[in-house]
Amino acid sequence: MNKLWGGRFINQIDFDIELYLNSFNIDKYLFNYEIKVISSYIKSLFLSNYINNLEKKKLTNSLYLIKKNFKNSNVEDIHSYLEKELIKYNGELGKKIYIAKSRNDQITTITKLMLLEEIKKINILLIFVRKSIISLAEKEYNFPLPGFTHLQIAQPITLGHYLLSWNEMFKRDHINLLNCKKNCLYAPIGAAALAGHNYKINRNIIKKILNFKNLTENSIDSVSDRDYIIFFSNFCNILITHLSRICEDLIIWSSNKFEFLKLSDLISSGSSIMPQKKNPDLFELIRSKTGRIFGNSINILTILKSQALSYNKDNQEDKESLFDNIYTIKNTLNCFRKCLPILKFNKKNMYFSSLENYSTATDMADYLVKKGLNFRNSHLIVGNCIKYCEKKKINFLRPCIPLFLFHESDFIVLLFSYLFII
């Protein structure tokens, strides 16, 4: 097939370089969206009186056949493939629909359409994940476990409260995802190569057919803008970071030293040499996906950072990273969703661990404040109390909450003041 741009060239492009420049194997994943855009363009050409009704029907019918018979090709890109097929089915008429349109505005239009559809799928997965977390938190809402700072036992918390912290993370991710959607709702079609076109074609017709909400306002920015991909990449970065942090906790909890979590066979694997092993492979692999997602995001930013306006061939390289981010996030959310209902917590170990390391010391200090001491002195009293208990190898503060709840006595305050301040 002759190149779309071949008119001013004398010699054929080098074979190896042609293969290097070819993007069909990546672009083909956008084929259905390419069909949508061309279909809307055919309608707009008809409504603008550039083709008649018979031509519109013939072109539309050929699109159905092209979609049905789609196959791999060695053409330069998906745009070239579709134009070749339209000409094959329609002859000279197939060449007619490419007025007022460039691959530059076309590729960003179909990429936005694809991303909008994928955002819907990710949104549904996030809803499922959050519902599962809330359901689990309601089930375990009042069971105690130790809360950690610096990976040291800090204060007792409840399992429900801990699980709802996950939901807060994903709630922010949800907001970020919906903001990504807003950035994809501007239709760039009609910007052509970079300077618009000279035809009386109403862009609003195409915008309405393709369900965009707004039109882009500057043709130069329209063909060069990839911010919507960057916003989506940032969403992926933050989401996978949240998942990684959660999985880090679950990995630690499932370790023999903690035993807060019993691994289900459904989400674990073993060792080929150590028969006793049950490994948290799912959580470890989710944790590792941060490298993949971050790498894709850096790739996209690096591609964009040195480009002069407007469109450049560099932008061909953003698709692979974008597609990989989409696949990785969807697959990860789906697997994480499946593991949530089968998490089995060792409540006995959680309870007894929540009593270790003088975890109720802050409550004791707060109690003394309620009895009239300022917080600094109460902090000092309790700190000295802990020092004394460590020296005597006793966990004196373990029963402090039940003691204060049922036997409030100024005698305790006086005793602490006498022992540790005076």
C-alpha cells in the first residue's frame, strides 16, 4: 500500500526503519474506537453536505464489514489500515471521508474514548473493593488489635477502624479517578494536524455522537496534549502505592512472628523444597507492581518533557505504557477484591498483642489529666511508671483500662505521684 504521506517522496523508506516506526501492533487495541470515530465522521460529513445519503450508507456498511474481518497487517498504523480497507470496499469514495481530519487529532480522540471506557471498568472494580472492605469492617468493627507507629506497638485500635482506613485511601483514589474522567471529556477532533481545517464541518456533531462533554479550544494544544494520560498515570501511582502499603501490612501480619492473619489456600502458594511453607505471593506481587506502574509513568513523563509543540512522533511511545497501566490496575484490583472476603484474622493473637508494650500508656496519661494534672506531668508520671515496670519485668499497665473504668480512685494518682515524681 502507498503511504498516506508518500506523495512528495522519491525513494522507499528503509525496511528496518519502517519496521521500527510501525505502531500497528500497539494501535490495533484502539481499532474499535477508530471505527467509532470514523463512523461519527461519516455522519458529520453527511450532515455538512460533503457526502450524500447513499454514500453515507455505503461507507457505514463497509465499516461493519471492516470490523467483522479485522486482521493483523504490516501497515504503518491503525489509521492507515482503516483507510486502506475503506478504499478497498468503496474505491474513490473511501478517500473522500479523510477531508478535515489528521492522524494527529484522530489518535488523541480515540485514546480518550478508550480511556473513558476503561475508567468505567476501573470505577466498578473500586466500588466492589470498597464495598468488600466496608462489609469486612462491619463484621470485625469492635475487635481490638495493636495500632503501630514506626512498626512499634503504639495504641490499641479496633480491626474495624483499621480496615476503614483502607476505605479512606480508596475513597481518595475514587475521587482521583473521576477527575481523570473529566480530563478525557474534551473532544479534540477537528484540530486536524495542528491548525484546524478549512471545511464547514460542525465539531459539535462529532462531540455529541461520541458523547464528549466539551470541545477543546486550541488546535495546537489539542493534538499535543497528553495531560489526560499523565493524570491517569498519577491515579495509578497513588492507587498502587495504597495497595502496596496494605499488602505490606498483610505480609507482616501473616508472618510467623505476628500470626495476625492466616493465609487461605486460595491466595497462597508454597515452596518446592520446604514442605511447611505457605507464602503470601499475591500480596508480594501486588506490592511489587509499584515498580511497573511507576516505571510506566516515568516513561510517559520523559517522552513528553522535551517535545516542542505541537505533535511529534515521540507520542507513539505513550500507548504501550498506558495500556500496561490499565491492564495492571484492573488485574490487581480484581485479585485484591477476591482476597478480601477470605481474609482470616487470628483475633486471639491480635488481642494479646494489643496489651503488649504498655500500649495503654496514653490512656493512663489522659486519665491523670482528667484528675487535674497537666499533660506534661502526667506524661512524665506514666513514663517513669513504664521505666519502673521494665526494670521489674512486669507489664503493670496491661490492666489499666479495665481498672480505670470500674475502679476510678484518686489513690492511684497519689501513688504514681509519690513513686515517680516526688
